[in-house]
Amino acid sequence: MATENMEAGEHAEASGHAEGHGGGHSPMEQFTIKPLIPIHIGKYDLSYTNSAMFMTFAVALTALLFGLSTKKRTLVPSRWQSISELMYEFVAGMVKDNTGKEGMKYFPFIFTLFLFILFGNFLGLLPYGFTFTSHIIVTATMAVVVFVGVTVIGFARHGLHFFALFVPPGAPLGIAIILAPLEFFSYLIRPVSLSLRLFANMLAGHVLLKVLAGFIITLGVFFGIVPFVAVFGITMLELMVAAIQAYVFALLTCLYLNDAIHLH
Amino acid sequence: MPQFDPSTFASQIFWLVVMFAALYWVVAKLAVPRVGQVLDQRARVIQDDLDRAMQLKGETDAALAAYETAMSAARGQAGDHMRAILADVKAVADQRTAEISASVAKQVAEAEARIAKAKQDALDSMNKVAGESASAIVAKLTGLNPDSGAVTTAVASALKDAR
């Protein structure tokens, strides 16, 4: 259903029809990158866009939250300080549980990754918000950085022995020969699955919300209550998805890191 | 789909790198040290309190053990005192009992001696009375005055036969 409306929306936009679908907007319109401050360096367009603005918000909010809440650093935490401590301990616990003590030096990076995605997802759910994590290029860049970083760490720690990662432990030679290419392929596919998971979740959630919100307008005040309730429920669901996807991205990064540090 | 418009890729990657770096700086220089400091401090305070509680518990246990030993020593001492006193009392009581029974035995012996003497006296006086009576009876009957020695002998032998 979402795909159908997506295509219909795009079609309507393409042919210049500005009716239906929430006042003439296609469900994909919300993902448009709009340059706010045009910056061109050489042949590259590095304009400050709405996407960049929401990244700035995410950074500013994090800085504000941690900056203000940990100003006093009381032994018995205030409410805001508890929030900071809770997030810190949640991610620190995750890193420690999944990568052991050696992985704790990458904790600031994983904490950054978690906060960046979490705030990006949450800010995107605000009305008029923009979800920078709903762009494949953003999630893919993060996933590739994680992939390259993990691979570099793996080779730096184990040298060529890192290739042992692709040989399942305890497997007979005959089976290992068949399994090794599969393991290698699944290793290579990691950045794809990592980036697609986040991108697809954010994209689908926002398209669904937009389509259902469009129904509220077209069905009118009386029947519109049905999609209104649905939008309400799905917004709750999306809040959950926003947190879960940030968690999943950070958790998988931890698991990949663990492979690189401990091999098996 | 705006997601697949390559003209926006450069800008998105550029600002992602810039903002991610900025956030990394915020997290690494501000959030992690500050929160880490708070958590370390709290863990240290809790550990200190626990250590002190353990130390105090040790002191309490030592005091309790000392109390127990002092108590058992005092109990032993009290028992010794008790036994000593009981022994003293028993000795005194035995001595008194011995004294009293000795004096009682002496008195009994004296009383028995007195009774025996009284009995002898009574028997003697009965012999005398019997002799005199026999003399008086003989004088009345015969008018003769019998020899007192012979009467005594006769009475004595008569009494001996009667017994």
C-alpha cells in the first residue's frame, strides 16, 4: 500500500497535480534535501542543507544535555543527570558486555554513533522535522566507516591471522573450504545490511505516517478519526523504532568490533 | 526518491563527517569524562562505605569475641569461687556435725552411766530393804536377832534365784 501511494505521489508531483495526499505533498516530499546556505567548493556542492541543520541540532542537543546535566556532578544525581548517566551506562554496558575490556577504548566512538542516530531519529519525528538517517548515503557512510574501521583494527591486531575469522572454528577442512567463502561474503555484506536496516526502517516509518496522515485530510473530520488513531499509534511505534534502530546499529558495531578484537 | 539523487551526496557526506566529528569531540571531551568522573566518584564512595562497614563489622566481631571470652572466664571464676565456698561450708558443717555428735555421744555415755549407776543404787537399796525386811520379819516371827551378814547373803542368793 505504501509503495502504491509512493508511486502515485511521485506521479502526481511529476504531472503537476497538487491535490490529495496532505495538501499536494507526495509522501516522499519530506525527504527532499533543501539547501539553506549554498556552498560550492570546486565542482562539489557542499551546501548547508536541512539535513545538515538537523545534524547540527542533534549535536547541539547532545552537547546541551550532557553539558548542562553534568555541570554540578552531584553524588546523588538530579533528574537530568540521571538521563545522562543512564545513557552512558547503557552504552558502556553494551560495549563492555560485547567487546570486553579491550573494546572500552572505542566506547566514545560507539557512544557518539548511538547518540547521533538516536537524536537524528527522534528529531525526525517532530513535526516539520527532517530525518537525516532516512538517507541511504548517510547510513551507508556510517556503515562503511564502521566496516573499514573494524577491518583495520582486525588487521592491526592480528595481521594476516585476521583471515582466520572466515574459517569457522572446529569445522573439518572440507566443510571449512565451502564455508570460508560464505563467511567472507557475509563479512562483506555487513555494511550493506547495517546501512539498509536503519535507512529502510526510517524511510518506511515516515512514509507510512505521511500516507496515513494524508488519509485524515481526504476522509474528513468524521471518518478521519480512524487514520488519526492509527497515526497516533504508529507514532508511538516509530518512537520505539527510533530508539531500537539506534541501539541495533550500536550493538552490531560492538559485535563487529568484538570479531575484530577476539576473532571468534 | 530524493534519497537516490547523487547531486546531494557530497553535501550530505561532508556535513555528516563534520557533525559526527563535532559530536565525537563533545562526547569524548565533555560527556564521557564528566559522567565517567561522577560514576567513578560514586563507585568509590560506595566502596569506601562498604569497606568501612566491613571494618566496623570486624571490630564488632572482635568485641563480641572478647566479650564471650571474658564472660566464659568470669563464669569459670565464679564456678571456682562457688566450689571453694561450698567446700569451706562443707568442712565447717562436717566439723560442727562431728563436734555435735561427739558431745551428744559424750552426753549419751554420761546419761547411760548415770542410768546404770541409778539402777545399781536402786538394786542395792532394794537388797538392803529386802535384808532389813527379812531381818524384821525374822525378829517378829522368832524373836531372835539374826546375824545381819547371814541375812544379806541369804537375801542375795534368794534374789538371785528369783531372777
